[in-house]
Amino acid sequence: MAEQEKVGLEDLKAAVKNKATPKAEGTATVNEPAKPKIDAQGRSYATGKRKNAIARVWIKAGSGKIIVNGREGSAYFARPVLQMLISQPFQASNRAGQFDVWCTVTGGGLSGQAGALKHGISRALIGFEPDLRPVLKQGGFLTRDPRVVERKKYGQAKARRRFQFSKR
């Protein structure tokens, strides 16, 4: 009985190995390198999100200039922490000072907008140079931070804070 099962498994393995699916013939191979997504002006576009902020980001080869909503990046994000946050994808990929960034940011506060811009820059870098994906993914720059403000519940002062209890 064991020989029958063994022969049955060998036949099954051979059948699976030799069978070609029609979908696999028409599609590209898995190991084919990704192609850059660059428009006619030499820019790569991506959208970044964080909390309620949305950043539309265009990058192109340049001198490292960052323009946010028509203003200089250091003027728009005055706090050094936010400037550091924005430059993280470039530093992780060793591309600091090689790309110009032009973006429009809407919604949320400055911290959320800086996080959205970081996310958008990371995604646009991959559009420009697909080989940077493993480095940026390992650094956690491609994952959208899912944390958002919890909603206020009825019968409570805030999301979790209850009204003060009064015995009398």
C-alpha cells in the first residue's frame, strides 16, 4: 500500500511540474526588473499620507531644493525635527542633495504634513529609481502610519475622558 501512495505522489508531482497555465505564458516574468516611472519633464510623482494630511510630491534630478506649497522647505517646516523627518528618505538611500522636490500639502497640522511628505518622497524615489525599494522598505518609509485621532464618543467629554462624577 505504501508503494501505491508513493507512485501516486510521484505522478502528481510530475503532472504539476509539467502543467503550464495559460495565464503564466502571457505575463512577464517575476524576476524582471521594475522600470522607472518618469514623465516628459523628467519628474517622478507620488502621493504620501499621514493622519489627515495628503502630500502630492514631484521629484527630479537637481541640487536638493525643496519647495512646499510655493515656499522654501525650511521656511514652511521651521522646526529642525520636521526638516530632519523630511530628509530621512534621502539619507537612508544615500541620495541627499541629488533631487529637487516640489510638493503641495493639504490637511492636518505641520507634523502630519511632514510625515505625509516623507511618505510621498519615499514613494517618488522608488518611481525614479526602483532599485531603492529594499532600502526604503527596510527603513519603514513605504508604510503609511495608520495611527489617527480617535473620535469623540457621545456622553463623554473627549474620546475616553468621562465627565466628572458628582455624588451630590
